[in-house]
Amino acid sequence: MTDSKYFTTTKKGEIFELKSELNNDKKEKKKEAVKKVIASMTVGKDVSALFPDVVNCMQTDNLELKKLVYLYLMNYAKSQPDMAIMAVNTFVKDCEDPNPLIRALAVRTMGCIRVDKITEYLCEPLRKCLKDEDPYVRKTAAVCVAKLYDISSGLVEDQGFLEQLKELLSDSNPMVVANAVAALSEINESSPTGQLLVELSTSTINKLLTALNECTEWGQVFILDSLSNYTPRDDREAQSICERITPRLAHANAAVVLSAVKVLIKMMEILQGDVEFCNTLSKKLAPPLVTLLSSEPEVQYVALRNINLIVQKKPDILKHEMKVFFVKYNDPIYVKLEKLDIMIRLASQANIAQVLSELKEYATEVDVDFVRKAVRAIGRCAIKVEPSAERCVTTLLELIQTKVNYVVQEAIVVIKDIFRKYPNKYESIISTLCENLDTLDEPEARASMVWIIGEYAERIDNADELLDSFLEGFADENAQVQLQLLTAVVKLFLKRPQHTQSLVQHVLSLATQDSDNPDLRDRGFIYWRLLSTDPAAAKEVVLAEKPLISEETDLLEPTLLDELICHISSLASVYHKPPTAFVEGRSAGVRKTLPARQGSDEVSSSVATVIPNQESLIGDLLSMDLGGPTIPTPAPVTAPTSNVDLLGGVDVLLGSGPDLTGGAAPSTTGLLGDIFGITTTPTMYTPPKSLWLPADKGKGLEIQGTFSRRSGQIYMEMTLTNKAMQAMTGFAIQFNKNSFGLAPATPMNITALQPGQSLEYSLPINPSGPVQRMEPLMTLQVAIKNNVDVFYYACQIPIQVLFIEDGSLDKRVFLTTWRDIPSANEMQYNLNDIKGTTDSVSNKMTLSNIFTIAKRNVEGQDMLYQSLKLTNNIWVLLELKLTPGVSYATLSLKSRSVEVAPFIFQAYESICKN
Amino acid sequence: MSSSAIYILDIKGKVLISRNYRGDIDMSVIEKFMPLLMEKEEEGLLTPILQTNECTFAYIKTNNLYIVSTTKKNANIALVFVFLHKIVQVMTEYFKELEEESIRDNFVVIYELLDELIDFGYPQTTDSKILQEYITQEGHKLEIQPRIPVAVTNAVSWRSEGIKYRKNEVFLDVIESVNLLANANGNVLRSEIVGAIKMRVYLSGMPELRLGLNDKVLFESTGRGKSKSVELEDVKFHQCVRLSRFEIDRTISFIPPDGEFELMSYRLNTHVKPLIWIESVIERHAHSRVEYMIKAKSQFKRRSTANNVEIVIPVPHDADSPKFKTSVGSVKYAPEQNAITWTIKSFPGGKEYLMRAHFGLPSVECEDTEGKPPIQVKFEIPYFTTSGIQVRYLKIIEKSGYQALPWVRYITQNGDYQLRTN
């Protein structure tokens, strides 16, 4: 006899019939009727009309029946809040039943009925159940506190349930402890203020660690997860936690293993100082991580996403385990793709041969997405593992020979990147690439091919023909390809001006006249003007040397990575996004970060923090666009000179230009001037003058002053006022030794200062004088002499005048430098009252010689990566996080000489505000 | 926190049964599940985690059923998946087979189980043996109210007290599965042994068991480094084993659950000679025929014998008119799998067998390209472990002092055993 018969009643008047059956006196009948009701509920019929009749069956000795009625109540109480009250009495009574199963059932169900009126009645029974003699009831009641908190947090706090819950942490029964800790963690995470409501103390942690050995596998996960939120007081405590958690790595349950890994990695962060301990621990982590790959595919997927994080954070742990990430034929596609990703991350010179032969194998599979990713992976290996680039290129060429359309296209896209990384090395293969020109139908592949032709126009004999053939269908091309064609033709023209004038004219007119894409049109105009005004400059701009491509792609940004490490085994670790990105409201909880290291600064950190290098960043590195980034500080454009006849054809262009555009274009120099940002007075922010020497101290001489930097020269800007009755002469100035070795570049050149006269004087300063560290760092002691006396005063140098003009780091160098500087040298600062947009802020910074190296947008926040260099060659690397529309920002600074940090923060503060 | 609600859906996405645990997500959100799944599948971006505006779905598929969990928090997703598989395991132990029909037939018990397995998204009691003591399918036949077994909240949550057997016996099966991945050139890319010790325990009372293996770490620490021992790379234990004890002195001590369970699993990366090696020569004459020459070699001791050897060789899906020639075993063409299976009932060590197959190919070729599935091999070698692992002793101590007999069996079989072809 099975339950399926309950599903079969479908005749009309069913509800009515059920009603009468529910009110039948016979117990058996009643139970049958309730089962029918539940069956209807299961298939989605609305049986809420039977509410009073079902609730009437609640008072029964039959446990099975009681459970069904409770189930019904949970489903419909919300829609019938008034009638739900009818059930309260039975609930309260059941909470005192001699059978603990029923007590627990009642308190569990009551917590699930989210009706305010019922909640009020829940408090008393709950309080009793929390102290119940039976652990089964206590563990159920512990979870019920979390339920109640979800409905009414105030009630839980007012009624003292938090304290009761805390007491349960010392319960003799491990299951009770586990559920209590789970409830507390949940309450902490959803605390509206973000403040932890319950802090774990050392003695509680010890109790938890003891319970860990005795509770169920799930309880172990709850305990481990809450331990991961705990920051130990000192190294010793951290070590002892590690030692007591390590055995969990041998648990058969993958969730226990991952949660243990989470705690251990966090503790390792604290214990960085103890290299030996960390190394031993690292070794213990690898085998369990590898074994996770024999679990069910879904668990494997979660494990792989987490391993992806771990490999970025601690590359050493799995560096010898490449083979376990080899793809199996019957792996689900999501597992295959993740494995591939990790393979690239682990690729090194030692294992590249194996990796390549695997990737080549994958590239011949049938799943198109997987094949594409495999081909791309070969390219990434070429860029990452320099000594094996040649093998990668050979492999790619072999793949091109297969003539499988999408393989060829994908290969061409990555070969373009390889050319960028290793210029003048593999160009011999261009002819092979050109053979496949006709088969390319995807924009990215076409654009890449066009870029290659343009970039190597001088080596490809028929480059003009090839490009010409592309131009035929110009209008139908994707914008990406159009832009590329335009640039490629201009490059070709600049490299081989003979015979290509008509081509360049053709493409310029296509771009400027026939296209309604503003980007394309603008770029067309820029080239046009450039070519017509100063071909030499054009050459310098268009054929400029490109910055090298970076090695590691799509690494997570270090702060994000650290945060995600704290969320190992959670959804965030799978999405690779912080919880705030997908969890709404207060439940998102407090942002987690790894604890600060307690080891000494000198620890050479193997866990180098890495600055992002994400797609967006790479995107603009790779961008074959000529706009912005690839133009290295352009030489100021001079008026057209004799250079013009370098190219005979330019005249034609010059002549026809304005005609074609109907004379609407503004004057050429003006336009170019605007484009290249050559404004007349680019000024750095200069603080207002302050009173340095009051008249009463200077015997009538008053000096107000400030510092400025103009065209690479530091000046001390002074207003000297003679408030005495006689003329002052014989001025001289001298600086005491100072932190940056500032000294007057010229003697003071003031002949005389008449009584009542005020004089503006700019004293050029060189940073080449004697150095002595001052306290505070930026203090400058000045002695000024005149015919009256010698006066002394001290002033503060605003640090921004020391920012020199070549403070822009190459992206790659920036990355490695950021990685190399230990995180002890990282400082954070919050900026307030910022005005303007990210771009305007960035522009302002540039004027002050703070150079934005890259900009990206992460979850609505703009991240600016900036660098600056001081006169004494100290580099400072900064990460500025701005939220558009919000006036505050976070600034992270890394420098080998971190003493300058507070002054840099000051400088940012003043630059941002002005 | 993990699950907000659990659903069991049929293959078309219709809800068979569901249970809401946290009430923070509208239950009707499940209607978005199937369309989303199909959309992602179409895009080739299918993952076991799907995201919508309202929530995240985590699902597993089993026997044409989807078991789906929803959450809108940053759930411990590893726990969710392990738990979903656990649900399937528990229900399978309850109903033999978890499928659409058994769900309808047992919906009352399933509701009871869903209530007991997890509370407010936190998994609770998931041991089916213990659950069966107080959630029974014949609940309505019992006159007395069931009580909670002590085990539910005990430190020993997997064994009830008062178990009695007339004959106290323990069966130990040491099963080693060999995973192998070889490329078409005949190089072994990866080979590992995944071992498991499975037990069937029929013991009375609360017995304390201690298992001794020839574990290398243990031997070295006790000065028996010279004896033959095995280095276990990663050991995973059933929750009954005292992990901290193992960490301290490598003793495997435990109070076992009653009946059948897997005590431990281990992994070894030692490079062993592939037990059964396949060489294949495949000659493809487009539009006319394809010929296979398959050589199977057994590379283990002559004394041992592999049983039920099955070699599965993929063939093109448009192949026709199969012809086979072999001196040993039988060959069958399974067109539904696009493969031929060569079965050898008994394959002694140190032998080499040959099989030839011939297929016709149509003159018109099919458009879609085929993948290159690997050759797969299935086998079983009794009384033999690749790793050389040995059970040295199994001590059984119970306060009543009975004598119990341990029986040990060894077996090596194929795991994921794949050889790529050209």
C-alpha cells in the first residue's frame, strides 16, 4: 500500500468532501483526510480553505498525524494569520509534552510560522526548551533562536535569548554546541549595525575545538565556519588552533575539509613569521585539496573554483600537482573549463611540455567552447612562460594547419598577443597567418589579423593589397574591425608612403564621411590632421613603441582575493565576487578581510599581493586602439614645417582636407592642442601662502610663502613685505640640511625692499643639497638675512612639489613592484569631500605628477592605480578607490619608504579638495 | 546558513515535493529554474549553480530528478552540495530507488525526513540507520509513539545501543580502484590508486575497534621501517574514526556503525605499470571502411587473474556491418553507445590477446564532427592489491568480552580507466 492513492481524488466538490472527512469522528478517517489534504497541497492546489478543520485535528496522540498538521500550518499560517492563533494553545501544550520528540517538533514548527501574533507566544516555551533536559530539544531550540531573530531581532535581544544561546556554547552535548554556534554566527552576520553581537572569547574557542571532535559532520562545518571569523590573540593561539583543526582534513565530508582549509589559510596569514610552521602546514593542505577532485562533479566544481583562489594566494601549495587537473573525457563541461583555468595558473617552465601536449589534445575535441578556451590557453602559456614561447607558437601553427575554422580564428587572436609580448621574434609566421585570411569571419579574429598586417606592414609585401581587400566591405565590418583597418592603413602609409596614398585617402574618407560611428570618425579626423600637419609627429604617435603586455592575466585584485579567501567554500568563492555583490541588505554582513600579519616586516612574503591585471586592464593594454594609452607623452606639435615634403602626398591631403569637411573643422593646431592636452598653463596645485615670518619677529620683515612646482622646477614662492621704517637690502637665504636635500638653486636676488613695499619673489630650489632626516619629515628650516639681522623660521614643504615628472610606471613594472613590496609597507587612508568625477580627479592628479597607470571599474567602484616618484627617487604606488557620486574614497599606498605616507595622504587631500 | 528551501523536481521541472525552511524567498521562484537551466545549457555555460535576481539555485541531477536548493545569502555552497547528495543517499536507503514514483508513494515519510534532515537551512541528522529508528514507513501501524534514539544527539551519533547478534562477525573489503589516463602515443599521463576499506559489521553492543594497516608513517615511527609498508597519500575517514587520535599516533580506532559502511578511503600516486594495457591500431578509410586492431596485455603477476574484463572501444556513429575476429572472449557491437565491447571472462596475468574488428562506413559523410572518446577498460582482480596494502589486525573489544571473527578480502578493479585514441 502506498501513499500515491491520496493524489487520486480529483472530482468536483473535493474540498467539501475533505471537510466532512476531516470532521469525522474516526481517527483513521481523519488521518486519511489529512493525508489527502497534504497530497493536494503537494501538487500545488490551494487547500487553505480547510484551515480550521485541519487545525482541529492538531490535538492528537498520533505523531504522524501531528506532523502533517504542523506541516500544513507552516504552509498556510501566513495566509490565515487570525486563524493561526487557534493553534497556539496546542503548540504551547506540546512544548510540555513528556515525549521530547514532540516538544522539539512543536518548538521547531512554531519558529517556522512567521506570524507576529504567534511569535509573541513563542518566547515562553522557547525559554523552557532552551533549558530542556533532553539535548534533542535543546539543539532544536538553539536553531529556533536564530529563526526568531530573523522575524524579530528586538525580541531576541530584549528577552535575553542571546545570553541563553551563549550559555549553550558550554553545553555538555556537542550537537547542542554546534547548533548554538550556527545560530550565533547567523545572528552575528545579520546584525543590523554590522557590529558583532556576540564575540567569541578564548575559552569559548576552546570549548568549540573540543566539541569539534565529537559532533556530527554538519556540526563540524558550523564550528569551523565560526572559527574562521575569529582572530586569535597571538601566534601561539593561532598555532594551537591549527594543530587542533588539521585532523579535519582527513574527514570524508568535502564540506568539512573545505571549511578546515579556510580556517587554516587564514591562520597561516597570521603566522607568516613562522616560516617552518607554515611550510609544514602548506604541505598538509595539498593532498586533501587533490582528493576533493574525486568527489561528485558539483562538489568538484566548488572545489576547483576555490582552488583557483588558493592557487593565486599561495601558488606553492599545488605547484607539483599539475596532472590532477588534466581534463577527463567524461568530465562535465563546467569542470573541464575550471580545470583548464587552473592548469594555466600552474603552468611553469618545469611542466610546460606536458601542459602543451594536453592543451593540444583538448584543441581537437568537439566542444567548441572548450576548444576555444584551450587554444587561448596555449597563447596564455606562451606569454606566461617565456622560455617556452617558441613551442607554444609551433603548437599554434600546427593547430592552424588543421584549418578548423574556429581554431584558426582563436589562434590568430592569441598570436597577436604573442607578437605584442615578444616583438621581432616570431614574425616569420606571418605568411602562414595570411593564408587563412579568407576564413576569418569573427570580428575579433579579423581585427587581430588586420592589426598584425598593419603592425608588420613593412614585412608583408602585399600588405596594401590585403588591406585593400578588407576595405571593399568596410561598411559591413564590425566597429572593432573598422577602427583597426583605419589604424592599419595609416601605419602602412607611414611605413611605406609610396603607392599607398590613395589607400589612406580612401580609408580616411570612409571613416570620416561614410561612417556615423563617432569613435571612428574622430579617429579618422585625428589621423587626417596629424598627417596633414606634421607627418613626423604622426609617425611618432602612430608608430610609437607599445608598452609590453603583461604576463599574468585575470588575476584577482589583492584586496578582493584576500576577502574571498575568507569566504572559501561559500557562494562568494564560486562567483569570485564579494558577498555584497549578490546578497541584499543587511544580511550581506560585515566585510571580511584577512587579519594583519604579526610577523616582522622583514619576512619575505611568498604570498605576494598582486595588483589586478584583470580583463579590463589587459583590455586596454591589448587594445589595439590608438587612442589614449598607447600614445606615450606626445611631443608638442609644432606648426607645419619643412617636414611636409617628407611625404609628397601630404599636400594633397592638406589641400583636400578642409574642403571635404566643409570647412567646419576648427583650426588644426587648436584641435590637436586640445586632443593632446597641451593647455597653456597646466598647473600643479599650490597651497595658499601662509605666514612664515611675522613682522614682529623679523624686525619689520614679514614673509608669507608657499612652495610650487612649475615645469619641473621647485620654487619657494614668497611675499616679502617691509613693515619697518627703513629700506632693507643685502638679502640672502640659506636652508638647513633637510630630509630631501632641498637647497636654493640661485642666490636670492633682491636688491632692496623699500618701507611699505611688498614684493613677490620666486626662489628656484634644487633637490641636490645635503640630506638630513628631519622630524617632522617635511620640515624645512630657513635662515634669511638682510642688512638688519638674520632671521630663522621653519616651514612645511608640501610633498607634492617633490613629485617629479617621470613618475609614471610601466604597468608591468607597477605590478611587479606592488607585488615585491611587503604588505607591512601598505597604508590605508580615507579621503573625504572629494569633488568631481573620477576622471576629473585623475586629471587633477596628473597635473600634480601623480600618474594614473590604469583605471578599472569593480562593482561600481572606480579603481585608479597611480604612481609617483619623489625627487630622491622614492617610488610610491597607490590604489585609489572611488565610488561615483559619493564624496569619499579609500586610498591604499605602498612604498619602500612608508614614512612619506602621511604627507602623501595630505597631498591627496589637498589636491582632491581644490 | 545553507538552504532556504529544498525542491525535488521531475525531469521537466515540475515540483514533486518541496519544503520551505527559511521563508525568505517566494516558493514560486522555482518556476524560473527550468527556463534558466535550458538557457544556460544552450549558451554552453551550464554550471551546477544558477543565479537569478531573487536567489541562487544549487542543484544536482539524479535518476531524472533535480534536487534543488535555493538561497539568497552567501551560503556554504560546498555544504549544500554535499548535503543534496546526502538527501539522495538517505532516500535511496529508505526507498531502494529515488524516482518519481517512489516519491509519490512515500510523500508522507519524505515530508517527515525533510523535517528531520535539516532545520532552518542547517543540516541535522542525516544518518539513515538512525533515522529509520524513529521515522518509519509503517508509522501508522505502530501503536506506541516513537522515541528519539539516544544516538541522535550522542557523540556516537551513528550507532544505537542494545544491538544484538548471535554470531559476531566483521567483514572487511579492501577495494582498490585504478584510475588511468594514457594518451594516444601510449604514454601514461596520470595513474593513481583510490582505495577504500568497506566494512560490514555484525557486532553486538558498543564494540571498540582498532584497525592495523602496514602504514608507512606508522612503521617508520615505530622503528619497523624495513618491513613492507605503504605510503598512504591522503586518507579520508568515516565520521566514526577518531581523527585526532589518528593525527597523533596513526591509530585507526572507532566504534563502527551497524551494518555496511565505508570506513576509509585513501589515494596513492605511485606510478604502477598499467594492469591491463591496450594497444590500438585504427585505420580509417574515409567513405569506405574502418579497421581496428586491438591488443590487450595483462601486466600483473601470472598467479592472479582478472575477471569480467570489458574493453569498450568507441566507433564512428555511422559505422555499419560489423565483423569481428578474436580467439578469446566475445565481441558485441552496441550501436546505441557507438562502441564495441570486447568481453573476456577470465584474463590471467602475463598474457596478450588480440582482436580485430571491421566496419563499413557510408560514402556520404555526416556533417557534425565527432569527439574522440577514449577506450575504456573494466576489470576485477580478486585477492590482489596494487598498492600492497595489508590489514595486519582488527582488534574488537566489547565489554561483554565476546569473540568476534574478522574476514578480510582484497580486490583490485578499474576506476576511471581511459586510454585516448588517435
